[in-house]
Amino acid sequence: NWMERFDNLNRHTHNSLRITRILKCLGRLGYRDYQAPLVKFFLAETLVNGQLPNIKESVLNYFVFAVLDKKKRRKLLKFAYENYEPKEEFVWCPKKIQMFWLQQMKIQNGWEKSP
């Protein structure tokens, strides 16, 4: 039952270290392509669906940065920023990049007219 597994993961956050190790092993053993989808799953469950609130810090502090592919890691950070609230407390990338992403979001959502 996935709900029991999620509840267990959410209550016993020491498993986050194991997940970080799994992510690092995937990268080192030639399975880099599996890192980003797994991390995106955890980002979605913590930030979008609110299913795993107790591991949010681990997902942002460790899981994302275990992804070896820089482009994929940047996409994950952008996804995290887009779904993180409050945005002004997002500390996982430079403010300059955050401002750029925020401007893109405003244009895409029609909050501001593009130049």
C-alpha cells in the first residue's frame, strides 16, 4: 500500500540518507538517467502534492544536488522554485536566477506583457 509507505517515509526521515545514497550510486554506476526522474518525483510529492512534508528539506538540500547532470539539476531547481512557497525563502540557487525564473513565470502566466 503506497499510503503506508509514504507515511513511513514521512515519519522516519532517516531513510532520506538512504535515498541520497541510492541517487549517488545511480550516478556513479552509469544510471544517471534515472536520477532526475526520481528526484522530480520527490519534489512533486513534497512541493506540489504535499504528501511528504517532513522530507522536503532533504529533497531540496541533498536529493537535487545528487543529480550529476547539471542541466537536469538546473531544471529540477527551476521546478522546485516554481512550486515552492514562499518564493522569497527559496535558498537553493542565486537570487539572480530566481528573478529570471520569476520573470519567465509572469510572462507565461500573463501577469506581465512581454517586451
